[in-house]
Amino acid sequence: MTASPATRDFKNHDLVADISKPGVRFEKRPARLPDGSVVPGLYNAWITLDNPSQYNSYTTDMVKGVILAMRAASNSRDVNCVVFTGAGDKAFCTGGNTKEYAEYYAGHPQEYRQYMRLFNDMVSAILACDKPVICRVNGMRIGGGQEIGMACDFSVAQDLARFGQAGPKHGSAPIGGATDFLPVIVGAERAMAACVLCEPFSAHKASWMGILTDVVPALKVDGKFVANPLVETKQMVDDYGRFSFGEPKTGEALKEGKALMARGTVDLSLLDAKVEELCAKMLLTFPDCTTKTIEELRKPKLEAWDKNKENSRAWLALNMMTEARAGFTAFNEGTKEDREADFVLLRQKLAAGESWVGPLHDSIQPRNKRKAS
């Protein structure tokens, strides 16, 4: 006789008994039907990057924590969806922890190569999760944060959030997923602009580009929600006939927007409601059919990711001897107003044949730009 589910002795398929790591929270929250009522015995797993003082940038331990948490959520028989988010309302994630990069990994390619094995496993853990993964974008999703966010199946954002890559501006290349996922999601030309120019863009523009499932307001003024007042939230046509949506306001409109921002407070209740709504919709589907559908739809991202992740890891490790070492040091030691190396001086020195082995690294740091001025 087959044992009933209530008495069956299940095997544990988790890799370790204790999945907790500093900087990552794992919790199960009751699953709800669309009317808001709790479903007994079913949950949504919330995985939260908890490093708000550093904009939820992930340390080595946090990367391990995400891998273990994704695996645990995938194995949990009572979990409906995974919600991947960050603590606070400033950032979902801004990528790797630049302090750790600059002070430990810079100049040590063998160490960074091992770290990148963990990073690759984190992205793969998201793409391999047996449950739908929703990125709850509670704030900035920049650099590696954008990459792990795009590895998720759905993204729902509050509209004050900003998106974008940072690689070529800070000594790296966005080959931790952006160069794989963005062409699939938004097309080659927009991917090129996002990855090379490193110009952040708004949640409204991200939605227009096709990166988000949904976007909701988060600014509350006089008790009412208002759309992000710093960007155009209606489709506009400029003097050249180009469409503009989600672009930053300028002039008097920007001044008025900043004044409205100063009067308001950030409230993420609409974001939470939208995430719960999405989880509830998936609760009312056949679980294996949903998993298979998601697995099939992940294939374009997975194909690109699996093709490139290992040679990307090797290049990123070697780059820690040159541009990454310089870029991460500049970001870590520079001021809030100036965290970029002197790109022009670097190009001039390289054109003149100067070697990276020597004073070149120190000469292009922000502190020397300040001395020159």
C-alpha cells in the first residue's frame, strides 16, 4: 500500500543541512489565492539579498547563499514560486561587492577565477530552478545585479528603480549574463547600447524595452501614488520624430519633478501586491506543465549562457591584472562624485606603448585627476 502524503518519509535532496549565509535571507511566506486568502500548506520562497549599506552588492558568501537558497526553493515540495529581491527600497542589487573586488581579488586572477565559478553557479542556479523565479525589483538593478535579475523568469519593478550595465566604465565587461541575455530580450542594437555605453535607464524605459513583466509606482505624495516624476512616463515624439519613453526630464520639468520627489515617501506596497498577484496566477496552473513551459522558454538564454560562461570566466580572471584592477580600485577609493579611472590618459599611455607592469595603474586613479585640477 502506498503511504499517504501526510505520512510518507521524504528524502532530503538539499546539498547541505544549513543553507544560511551572511547577507542572504531565505523564508517561506504563505501562498495566497487571487482574492488574498491564504492557502494552507503552500508557500512562496523569498530570497533576499540583505546588504543594504552597500546597495545589496553580493559578497563571496552571499553568492554561496543564493546558490543554496535557489536549490532549497527548487527542492521544496510546498513552494509555488520563488521571489528574488533585495532589502530596503534603494537597490535590488548593484552587482559584485566592489570593496571585496578591490581589496581582495584585484591583482589575483587565480582567486577571481574561483570566485567566478561561484558566480556562474549562481546564475545557473536561477536558470535551473524548478519553480518560477520572479525578480522583485525594489530599487537599482545595475551591473551584475541586472545580470542575475535577467536570469529570472519574470521581473516586476517599482518605477523609481534604475537599470543598466557598468562593465566598461569600471574595468570589466558585462559577460556575467548581460551579453548573453540582453540580445535575446531586447535585440542586438539596444543590447549594444546598454552594454557598451553603460548609461542607466528608468524602469519605464526597461518596461518599454521588454525587460519587465510589470512596473508600478512607488512614490506617495499626499496619500496618493504618483508615477516617477523625474522621467517621461508618456510616449513622446521629439523634433526629429523619435519616440521617447522613460527618458529623464530636463529643465523646468526636472526641477518640478525633484520638488515632488522631496515631498513624497517611498511605499512598496503596490510592488508587493503585484508580486503576490503574479504568484497567485501561477498557483492556479498545473505545476509540472508550468515548469516545463518555463524550461522551454529559458532555452534561448541558457543556450547563450552555457556557450560562453566558461571562457568568460577565464577572461574576467585575467582582466583582474589590468583594467579590472584599475577600475575596481578607482570605484572603491574614489569619491562619490568621481569613481572612474582617467580613461583618456590610459588610452594615451597605452598608445605610447607604456606597460601595465609599472606606474600606469596608479597614474590613472581618480586621486591623480584631482591633483591635476
